[in-house]
Amino acid sequence: MNAMRLLLVNPSNPIVSIVRLGESRWNRYRVWQPLSLMALAGLTPPEWEVTLLDENISVPHYDEMRPPDLVGITAFTSQAPRAYEVAAHFRRLGVPVVMGGIHATMCLDEVTRHVDSVVTGEADAVWPQVLADAAGGRIKARYDGGLADMGAVRPARHDLLTGDYAFGAIQTTRGCPMNCTFCSVTAFNGTRYRQRSIPDVVREFASIREKRVLVVDDNLIGTRADHIERAKDLFRALAAANLGKEWVAQATINIADDEELLTLAARAGCAGVFIGFESPTAEGLSEVGKRFNLLKGRNLAASVARIQRHHILVVGSFIIGLDVDTPGIGRRTAEAAREYGVDNLNALFLTPLPGTQLWDQMNADDRIILDTFPHDWQYYTLTFPVARFAHLTQDQAIEEMLSCDRHFYALPRILGRALMSVWHRRQPLIALFGGLSYRRNLALNQEACARLSRMCAERNAERNAERQTEPAIRIPVESAQPAFSRL
């Protein structure tokens, strides 16, 4: 019997330049491997021949490919329009398409219209059944994986990718207890902090070919004492294995509170941490549900310095567009990042993603500007202003973001931070290339936002013209379906 052929696709987003290697070789430091598809491949039985395509590396000529027996697609919200294009191509050929991931879970009704089957939640428990049903020609319209038993999580297939990635990828925990209003992690992975077996993690780490690795956990160290102890045990095991890997991870600022934790992380190969500072003000942190950063009267600059003393880079993430933000917030954010002493700054627009508390509130208040779905999902990258802000117009918000990036990523400041990284032995090349990559994309981001502003202005003009020609009395059509069904 011939092997069944499975094609797994990570769709690109054509309007995003920072993940296209053709735009800049520096972008390879900002392209992450599609770990969820690699994990599905790890769950796939040997009788299936698996091919994994990452469109962020290159978009293949699907017309020239031999049709597979099944196509699996995962997508963040911003990838959904392209995911539907890929799905449509294969469905025209009679190939069934299954889609999963966070957007499929949060927008089930929409996704169902574009694919043959949808997997909601974490796919680990149901993926073997999906494949068995597909092989038997009886694939169901929906499978619900819920929250996986971490003991059943299998190592990802790191051998399937041939692209030029600067970082490998691995996941050691799922779930985040923070429950920030803008984040969909808790809706998808839950608030309970779940850990994989440490020996399994170490074995998978060893199978990654890249020297540098991104640990994709939403919060590697957790928030409770038992979470911290588990992180220490993991770091001890990685250090003992002596794999020669350097890795970066997402963590909360409490990583700075435990010197033993930092020492062990550094010994295990930790080269950098992404930390969500979110806002330079206490009011902003309260708005997004992250007063955790201010517990115990924390001095953020001192916390960052303690992390850096262990030769660990700190990348700070901030949000622009909060209800408390007023003109000048871009410069204030850049100055806060400089005061904290972070090595790189990642500023993003407040974006209502489906499944979040923020989406529910902004949708109820009619504050979502880009609402022609599914087309407009491509702008939900966190790098475009897709909603109406309290004290900033769309154009003002764009200018605040540009002001923030211009201030923080001025060339002398990039070089100064890189020199400091050399002095303190904190990954100077990553600090330099990361900063230059952000700076290189400033002009591209400005052009993309300008196109967005023009598109929104044209839409508003069209809608105003339509309203002027509408009759004074309209008969409601009760059977009309909304463009987007919120779950």
C-alpha cells in the first residue's frame, strides 16, 4: 500500500515585510519556525509521508506539485486570508483541507466556510483520529482537542525544515496565568500552567540543528514558587546536558527576583528574554490587567540590570493605543525603554484579537475600524492600527509609533547598545542585527501604514456616499448574517 501524503502549510502574510527574507537578510533574526506544524508532524504515524512548507521562507508553485492526500494548515489571525487562498486551491483539486490553530478556534463559523474540517483547541489528542478519518474518507467537519495532557505531547519533527532560520524552536510549557486583556493565549491554552516532562524537553532540545533556539512558551518561568522551582530543574538539566545551545524565551519581569534562577538560566544557555512591559504608566498597566509588573514597588530599571548582569539580553515589549495614551506616548515609550535599559524595543499597536477581552469590549463599543472580514484579518499583525483609539486618531497613532521607533532605533543608539553588549558580554551581534533589522524596516512600516490610511479614507468616503443615497426608512432583514461571528 502506498503511503498517504500529508502537506502541512504555514501561510504567509503578503503585506508583512519583516518576515520576508528577500527584503533583508537581517529578517532571518525575526522569522520563527512553524512549531505547531512541526509538532503535528511529530504526532503523525509513519504510514504518512509528511511535507512541511513555510511560506515565510518561500511560496511554492502549488500548481506544479503532486496533489497530496490531505492538507493541514495552521494560522494566526493575520494569516487567515492567505490560509483560505491555499485551502481553496487544494479543495478545487478535490484534496480535503483541515485547519487548526488559534484563529480557527476563535472564529469557527468563518473558518468552517473555507475548509473541510476544523480542529479547535490543542490538536495533540485528536490529530491521530483526524488522520485515520481522512485515510478512510470520512473526515469530520470538526474535532475539538481542548487542552492537551502534557504527558501526551510528542517531540516536534525538527528534521522537516530546510529553510534558512537563525533560530530553532521548542515549547516546554503551555498556558499563562496572567490573563492580560489583549492576549488570546488564555482563551486558547488556558490559565493553568502546564509543563512537559523535563527529560523529554532535553531530548528534543538536542535534536534541534540550529545553535540558537526560541523557547516559544508564553511564560517560561511562570509566576508561583512551584513554577519557579520547575524552571530551575529544567535549567539544571539543560546545563548538565551541555548541548552547546543558546536560547531566548518569553518571561515575566519576576525572573529578575531570583538570583539562583538567573544563574541557572545563564548556565543553561539563556541568551535573552522577551518581557512585556506594555505601558510606561501604572494606569496603562492597570488597563491591560498587568499590574503584576508593579508588585512590591518594583524598580524596573534595577530588575533589567539584574538580568543583564548574567549576560542575558532584555527585549522590552510595549503597546501604543491604550485608552490612557495621549499624543506624545511614542516618545514617552521610547524614553521609558531607555530608562529601563532594555537592549531592544518591540512596540506594537493595541490590537483586538478574536477571543480576547479586548475584542469583546471594542467590538461592543463599535471601535473596530478594519472590519471587512476575512480580508481585513491580514492587518491584525499588531503592527497596524485596526481599531479606534480613545485619544489618538489613526494617523496620530501611526505617527506615535514611528516617533517611538525613530527615537529608540536612531543609529547612534543602536551602536551604543551594541557596544554595551560587547562590554557586558551580552550577545552583541544579536543586539546589533536586531536593532539594524528594526531600523531597516522603519521605512517599509511607514509606507505600509500610509497605504492603510489611504485605504481607510477611501472606505470612509464610500460609506458616507452610500449613507447619503440610502432611503430614510429601511426594512430590517432578520435573516442577514453578520460578517463575523464572535465565539
